[in-house]
Amino acid sequence: MEEILKPFVSLLCALGGVAACGDNRPPGEDTDGIRDAVQVDAPFPDATDAPPDSPGPVGTHRGAISVFEVGLLGAAIEGFAPNTQIGQGVQIGVTFLDLTTEKQPLMEEIPGDLEGCKAWEYTPAELVASTGVDEGPVAVTVADNDTGTNLEIVFPACVFRVGAGYICPDTASSGSAIGVDLTGIGAGATAAAQLTLPGASTQTFDAADALFGRFVTFAGTGNATLDDPASEYPIIAFTGSRSITIGLPLGAGTNLPTLTSGTATVLGGVGPLPAKADPGFLADTGASGTPPGVNVTVGHAASTNFNAFPATLGFTSNRGVGDDFTLGTGPNDGAAGPNKVLPTAIPTNGTAFTIGCEGGHMSPLPANCGTALGSIINIETTNATIPGAASPYYFPSPTTTNPAGGGGRRVQVRCIRIGPGQLTVPAPYSALLMGAGATRIQVTFLRSELAGFTNSTGSPNSLQIAGGHGIVGYTL
């Protein structure tokens, strides 16, 4: 399939309690391939969720960290059957927010409550501002994974970049792009590029760059395709310390001139890796999971507004990050409840709709929720023009103006429910999405667990961590 060697692109969205994530990088386009762009809000209370008469001091900042294994649904236009996942991978999101500048919801189904649906509107400038503030590096480790290797995954430390928010660069494999050769290999569905470092290069690759789903991004090379800030290319294979295969679909005989400027950065925690099949990277770890107790931990030294994280902060119990799941259609078993839709086929007429993993069996994958604390739907729109030749997963930043109407904005709807495995987006929220002049809609369904802590000294700022599994698809 052609998609498996196209670049996947991630917004590296930091999963905040309010829509604390836009495009966590400068605006750009992914004209060459698949954009996972998993922009989701984890089940975190908003700043307004505390009881109105809460005693004691009020925090000034809050943090949000997410570790989700996210699968991408294939598009029908490319011949994929509904509910077919064409890639999966771990996506890490980190955001630290100043509560005085955090954007508040435009609509709330249950004002001040964690559950229910909320909606926000963002201008392009507000998306950039939503990346939060720098509170120092954050470390993420998956101590027991389900890749079939039983190796620990130590992700590169996630650091804050102005205008981009938190990203997780592998510093040993990143550096100057001067002297880099990109040689086309393969043909058709296997067209790719061999990236070779010059002999004088100080950076080196290692097997983990390919094994754990890392991506390469370029900047300042003078090649418009490579320099697109929204394009990241999956590392398909590790050849040696100075050579890797990346999902840049050049093909045999289509080589790029040796690069004479710029940088090449290897990123971890980006999202779906093309053609990655089960087992994925995060094991099913609920009561029904095998093996139980996958250990996902996060680390952070004391910073301006946050105490150092406890050594075991994360998901270390038998529940872990919860189970993987499959989505269903139709009513629940026994014909109870509403019909469900997939993220690739939400209604575009402003009517209410339901997404979930409860009942509604669908061949070849029966709906199955497994074990998790709760469910989340996150939906975002773009109003940018979708080129005719663009990938069906292309999801660019919103533009300042929109000839089709709806203004220069992104609409986001987030619904949360603790316990059940399905959620309904009410008609007013669906209508808001349709009134945004949307040219494409990104829909993510998540099953999540939750952990966190509050400062023991200084301002009582809180950190919340979401972990679990998700499925993303695109409508329009």
C-alpha cells in the first residue's frame, strides 16, 4: 500500500485540560503524505472545574502529559475497508499552562464539570499561543512493552521549543544536514529514501531509531519539500550507525542533491508508524491484559512552577494504561442505544452522533472496549484548502481567512465520560463543527487511564497524566 512509506506527521499535541493544543509547531502543510495530527484533550479538569467554594490557595499553573498508542484508520478513497488500521505508534504530549492566560470553552454541556462536551474556537495566533510555557525537560519511559522484543523504551527527553511547544528530539541522532545524501530506493508502494550521513558527521543512528517508531524532520535545507515544518518522515529501517531508510517516497533513480545546509532532527513519541501491526508498543494492561502491569513512568526535575515528580509517577499498577479496543457501528448488542459511526464518517449535517466501542459488532473486528477508566472524543476542524492531490490524511493548520465561510479559526469539540465506552456529540456541538467552514475534520476516540500529583511546596499547581489507546480518522 502506498501509504506505508509516506511521511506521517504529528502535531505533538500536548493534551491539556482545556484545548491547550493547536499545531504545536509553526503552520505548514503535509503535501507529501499522511498526517496523524492527533489533537486530543485528555480527561483533565478545566481550571473552572474546582468547586466554587474550594478552601485553601489556588494554583497558578497546571501541567498535562499524555502517553497514548494511537492507530490511524485507512481512508475509503484508498480502498480500505471501514475500521481498518493502517499504522499505530506512541504519541507523547506535554504542556504546562499559565491559568491566567488559558483559553476557556465557548460552550459547555455541563458547566464546570469534568464530564460532558465542551467546545473551543481558535484563531491561528491562538493556536500558537496555546503551546504553553517552558518548565524544563520531561522524561518518558515504557518499562515493559508489547513490541515483541520485551525491551524497555526510553523515549528521548521532551523539551520546549518556542512556537512549537514540547517535542522529543533524539540528540545523538540529530544535528547538521550538511553533507547528507538522500538516495531513492524501491518503487511504487515501496518507494523510499536511504539517508546517509557524511563521514565527518558527529551524530549517529542506532537500532532504537527504527524499532520504536521515530521520525526525521528537516529545516533550512533549501528544499521546500524537506523544509515543510509539518512534514516528518518515519524511520523504516536501521542500516547502520550512519544510514537509515526513511519514508520519503523518492523511489529508485530519484535522488536529491547532497544537502549543503540545514538540520536533520530525529523525533520520538510522534505517533502512528506506517504499517505497524499488532502487537503495538503499549500492551493491553487492564484486568484482561497480558502481560499485566506495563510500567509507564514520567520524570521531571523541579522547575519554576512545579516540584520534582515522584520517582514512580505514571502507570505502574496492574491496570496500567488500560486495554486496546476496537470501534463498532450500529446499536449495542441487543439493539439497544443509538447507531454508532466511525471517525471516518461523522455526519456533516450538524446532527447528533455517537462513537464508541460498546457492542455494534462489525466484521472483521468486533467492537470491544476492554478495561479503561473512561472514554474521550476529540474533534478538530481545519478551514485550509485541501489540494486535489493531497493525502486523505492531510490536515493543515487553519488559515486566517476562509472563502467558504466560518472565519479564520479552528473549532474543537471534546467530550468525556467516565466508565462507558461510547459518547454522543449533541446536535449543537455538531452544528458548531459544521459552521466552521471545515474542509477536513479530524476525529479521535480514546480509552484512557489517569494519574497525577499536586505540588507539596509552593503554589499548589497540579500535574495530570493520561495514558491509553486511541483511534484517529478523517471525515471530508
